[in-house]
Amino acid sequence: MGESAEGRAPKAATSADVAKLAGVSRATVSFVLNNAPQSIAPKTRENVLRSAKLLNYRPNLSAKALAEGTSRVILFDLSAPSWHGQAVHVLAELTTALAEHGLVAAVHLDAPVRESLVVTALRIRPRLVLPSRALSPQERAELDDAGIVVVEAPVTEIADVEGLAAQIRLEHLRRRGHSRIAIAEREGAGLASVVGTRRRAVLAAAAELGLPDPIVVAFHDGASAVSQVQRIMAAGCSAVCAFNDDTALATIRAAADAGVRCPQDLAVIGADDIFPGSVAFPPLTTVKVDFERLGKLLAPTVLAALGVANVTPPPELDDVLTLVVREST
């Protein structure tokens, strides 16, 4: 049996539908909607635009791309540390938004064992590259020489998620009476970019809140973690703002090995809200990101960068980040 009319999605309006409603030819519709140089009477142009709006007409960018010989692919460059289950929700929302405009999302995972972003971009020739990090001058030059467009601001920086998260974390520590704070980071291949981004965000937030410059320590194994906790205590710090929840949990463990009580002697706050943090001893205070909501907010900005939507202001993130207060602070 065929699918009922109620079960079928409504048919999308075509340029022919717009032409019929406006009482003009399809060529005229194309000229108006593509801002072609042909002379079109103002009244006719207004009539076509009004008809397109009434029909909720969306141009078929797939057909346009084929006609122009351009790619329908948008290449997202993701750093390895950002590639986790929750971040997939951001990509899912962006993929859906792009698909509505006939565009396809592709992902390049930026990791030492994989081919470079430039090599991937030269292979697939995307319409646009949206990086998760600042590109090197050489990378940018190679992409420019190939005629591949790059959005100036990385997708993850279109909205200042890291800046707001850092502010939330430091404000919480300050309310708890902590002014001398340390930043605990992870060492590891491929981490430098994302670690540096979070460090700069915390340093900027500390300056904005009038806190002393935090000291920065890094762990690479259990022994170094203990020695760095000892360094933190010797510097007179009473709280740690960790790179992420993993690093925060390592800090708590190292503190116990060093005879430092958490939170009585040292408060620790993480970031990302992973499950082990909720069952640690003590349970970890952290900042949770609603990645699905973030994807919905970023989608219009990405579409604006592609020229298929109006430019929108940076999204408000107040409902994207949540402070989860537990016993570690």
C-alpha cells in the first residue's frame, strides 16, 4: 500500500512554483534570487521575493553547485581532544542545518597520525573549511593558493564557549573564598592547541575578575602529578582550575597521595562533566556543556558564513553552560 498523504512530508516549493505565483518566467525568478546583473523592474523583483517568501522557497544549492562546478562539501576540522561523544551532537545539528540547504558536512580529524588538513582539503576541494584551531601561515597560504575558502574564526570560537566556562569556574571558586588559584593541565601529543585555548581563557577570566595570575602546572604521569600538587601548595594556592575532568580527577588523586585533603586544603574544579567525576571521591565540581543546544546556536552563524543565511550576532550561551556543584569545591 502507498504511504498516506498524512505520512508524507510536504513537497518543497520549486522555482517553477515561485514563477507561477509571481506570474513570471523561471528565468526571471533565477535572475532575481541570484542577484544576476540582468535588469529587472523593481516591482517585478519585489513580487518574486514576496512569492518566494510565501512559498518558503529554498534554492536548490545541490543543482546550483553542479551547474557552477563547485563543491557542496563543508569541511569541519576537529582537533583530536575535541572528538568525543558529546561533541557529536554539535556536528549533528550543523549537519542537519547544512543538509536543509543542499550542503554536505565532512570531518577532518586533526591528529598526528592522520593526513594534514591541507592534504584532505586538496583531495575533496570543499566549498568552505571551518577549523577548530588557528591555522598556521603556511596552511593558510596553501589553502588560499588552492582557492579554498577558510572561515576566519574557528567554529569553536564563533561563540566564546571557553571564555564563558572559565568565567563561571573562577567566579565559583572566588565565591568559595579562593583567590590564589592554579591551572592544572595535561601533557600529551596533539593537546597543545586545545590546552592552550583553555589556559588563555582562564588567564583572561582571572584578570577580568581581579584575581592574581594563576600559576600553571602540567602532569604527564602519577609522580609528576604529586610533585606538581606539592608545588601548588608551596605557592599558597587553595584551588585548582583543571584543564578538564580527567585532569581534575588526577589532581584529586595526586593530592591524596601528597597528604593534601580535598576540598579542605585544596578545592578542585573540572570541565566537561564526564560520568566518573560524579562518582569520584569527593564528587567533582565541574561545568557541563549542552552540546546539542550549542550546535543549534552555531548553525545560523555557520550558514551566514556560507552566504545562505543572514548574518547573525554571536549566540547567547547562558543556557548552554551549567555549573554542576559537588563536594570537590
